Amino acid sequence: MSATADHAEERTQQAARLGFEPGQVVQEIGYDSDVEPELRKSIEAVIGQGLEDEEYEDVADAVLLWFRDEDGDLTDALVDAIGLIEDGGVVWLLTPKTGREGYVEPSDINEAAQTAGLSQTKSVNAGKDWTGSRLVTPKSKR
């Protein structure tokens, strides 16, 4: 396998490990120059299209929320993100790692998620400077 093919496979593995699938619509909130470009490229490679920006007005399968401590109220940001996804959808909350500018305490993430009605199912390394928390909405009762 060529080095380029190895790199492409490695790139898509990161997004697949996070549960992204081909054809999904993923809306990105909080994009700035400090986000993890490899993670973004990985997700786009798996879903087969670009990430939708904050102006997207339809329902998404998942939201990628880049959030830093100085970005305001995390609970409000999570409630807004929930309104953008399908029932049972996923919010990937990406926050700076410990010691990085904008770091968010895990207890603050847990409290905000619970207040917003979300459940945290796992945390992952989302790149050199970012940690990802997978937050899910309750499945609606049918």
C-alpha cells in the first residue's frame, strides 16, 4: 500500500471510530482557526461531503460542536445543537485538552449535558489539542 493510501485510510479511520457513516449530514458549529483540520477532513472523507456550517437550516444527523471556555454558556450551546439534529442524534462536543487555552472542566461538560437532556456515552482523543465527548439525545418513545 502506498504512503498516500495509508494516510487516507488512517484519516477515515478517525471519523469511523467516532461513528460517522457515509451519507450523513453533519453540521459544524464553533469553527475557528484553532480547530483540528485532520479530524474535519476525516469526517468529510467518511460522510462523502463537506460539513454544513452554522447557517444550515435543515435537520442534521450529527452536530460537531467546537467549544472553548470563553465561548459563552455551554448548556445554551448544547440546547441549540439539540434543535439541529434528529431524535436519537449525536452531538460531538469538542473541547480543548487539559492545559490548552479554552479548556473546559469535565464536570462542567457533564453538568451542561445533563441540564440539556443529553447523555455522555464516551470521550475520545480528537486530535493534538482537542478532546471529544459523544453526547446523545434520548430516543423518542414510539
